[in-house]
Amino acid sequence: MTKVDAASVLAMRNAIVQQNASLQKAAGLAPGGAAKSDFAGALKGALNEVNELQAKSSAATDAYERGDTADIASVMLAREKASLGFQATLQVRNKLLSAYKDIMSMPV
């Protein structure tokens, strides 16, 4: 069991703040908190973020398999982040398709 010290708590806090900032950027929120009006740009940014997470996950997995790193926890964390990002993207896609089908089936 590892001991928790101030430095590790601050490191975790900084990681959370950084992740929050990247999620806000991917969601298309401006620094003031107002949403962008460009939906396509926000969607493209989110897809790029998911792609980055998957690339980092793949790199971490490859490094572990080569023996460059022994930190299995960081590898698994990177893989879970990539998986969650992909699943969220998949759900957004499903909702968009459902909304498109609903709109197309509406009588004119």
C-alpha cells in the first residue's frame, strides 16, 4: 500500500484540472463558459481528442510490451481513458443517427 503525501495529491489535482480543461475544450466550451456555435468544429475537436487518447493508449501498451515501462497502472489507465472516450463517441453517434431518423420520418 502506498502512502499519500502532499506532492502526490497535488499531482493528482493537476491531472484532474488538466483533464477537465481538455474535456471543456472537446465539448466546445469557450474559456468564459459559453458554448461555440460551430457544432461541426466541436464534433471534430472531440473526435481528435478521442483519437489522441487512443494513440496514447497504443503507445503506452507498446512501451509496456517492449519492457520500456513497468507501470501497468498507467498503461491500464490510458487504455480505460481511450475506451471511455470511444464509448462516449459511439453514444453521441447513436443519438445523432436516432435524431436524424426521427427528423426524416416526420411528415412534411
